[in-house]
Amino acid sequence: MSQHIDPELVDNPKSDRVRRVAALAGRSARHKQGLFLAEGPQPVREALTIWLRQWEQEQGPQPFPELDALFFDPAALERHPDVLALLDRMRGVLFNPETQLPSNARVFLREATPEALRAMGDAETSQGMLAVCRIPAVSTRREALDAQLEQIAQGAGQVAAMLRLQDPGNAGTIIRTADAAGAGAVVLSAGTVDPWSPKVVRSAAGSHFHVPIFTGVEPADLTEAARAKGFQVLAADGRGETQLAELANPAAPTLWLFGHEAHGLTHAERELADHRVAIPLFGAAESLNVATAATVCMYSTAMAQHALSAEATSDAGESAPTA
């Protein structure tokens, strides 16, 4: 008896479809197609969650990447039952004849062999699932950035800006840290590594689907817009005149500027800030890696802001009239 073969199975590593997906490892193909790769269970999990939030729960458009296609090895999905459950929910919406979905919600779903997934992906070791996602259109819109800054300022939050960073691992780590610290946006200047590259996406571990990312912004324009919304602008600078613990208003809405790995911020970039802030070094190390410095700075701001918020909540509770 001959074995049944799924005619829709993606099994040819040299097919045109596989080649088009694999080409997204390159910047030119990403920008031409408006798509990027998100490999592995964590980003796939987040991409499915965003899709369900918009189309199953009908929460409306999100400022995050949207699923365009999903390729997976069923054996890999069995090892991640939570991802499989999300995919089953998506199928329930996609294939419901009573559901009227627009074309941009119609995700291309295909099973794929491990060989085809390895050919499509950029990681050294395939994890058995790969999402192709749309780069959010808002990422290059100045009006969208202005609206996001307004929202963040009202919530006394913070923004992380990368100015000319080149290392994908550092960029991804800063995006992940900004997400963990509750930042409202990440902004990348012209000349910074592409945040949609596979290495940055892997390093961020799903945070591209949690925090809005804006690209190609000039530092002077960013700092002017942020200051107009009530932000303080702080430059992380190892030679800064202000120590991190000495900030007069650490809980204020804050825009952090982080510079090039080897050269730091330029003189012009440092001059854009209200304060140039140094992290004290208590050991013999000459300096901190930029991603590590960004973690210390953003968490310092986040903890000050959360402490102030908790204090305000406590004061409001104590002053509330009793029955």
C-alpha cells in the first residue's frame, strides 16, 4: 500500500515558496515585501495571540506585527501544546463559514518538513515552527510615534531610543528589556541595525509583539517631540556628570538615549539630553555593555515610577471616606 502524501505539505527545500521565505533573512527582501521572519515557539505563540486578540476577541487593530503565514512541523507542535491550542483556536475562526474575515486576516497555514523549515529559517537549529509576519506600517509614521509618546507621557512611562547601534544581539536585548521594564515604545534612529532582522527578533524573544517599535527617526526630532510631551531626556553616558542614583526626578516620563557599542553617543547626541547619566562602576571593569547599561537605566526608571504609583494608590486609599 502506498503512503498518502499531503499535496499541500511544504517538503521541497528548493521550492520557490521556500526560497521567498528564506530571502527574508536579507534586509532588502524584508523591506521590499514588508515581511520578516519570527522563528521558534515563543514568537509564534505571541503572533498567534495578537491574531486572536484582533479577530477572535475583536479588539481591533494592534500596533504590532500581524501574521501573514505560518509553517510548522506537527511533531514540534506536539512538544508545545500551548502553541497548538492557540493554532486550533485560530483554525476555529479561520474556517468558520459564518465568520467574515478580511483578506489581511487570512493567514497562510502549511505543514512543512524539518528539511524545508531549516531551509526557510535563519537559525542554526530549526525549532519546528516559523511565522512570516508583516512589519507594522506604524513603525515609520511620525504621527503614530507622536500619538504613542502622548499616551506614554500620560501614564508616566518611558521610551528607549537606540542611536546607531549595530549589534543585533544588543538591539534585541534592549527591545526585550524595554518590554520587561514596561516601556511604552522603542525607537531606532537611522543607521541602527534593522530591528526586523532574524537575529534581533530571536534575541528579543517575542517582545516585538508587546512593545511598539519605530524606525528611522532622527534623534533631534525624537527629543523635540518627547520634550514637548513632558518627557525628560536622559543620555546614558559613562562620562556623564550625573550619577544614576542622583537624578532629581527619576519617576518622570523618560526618554533614554543609548549610543553606538564602541563609540557611545556623539557630542551632538549628548547635547540633546537634559542630563548625561553615568552608571557607577564598583569593580575594575572599564565599562558596561550597552545592553547591560540599558537594562540598569530602564529598570531604575521603572522601579522609581512604580514606587511613585504605589505610593499614590496608597495615599488615595487612606484618604478615601469610610462608610
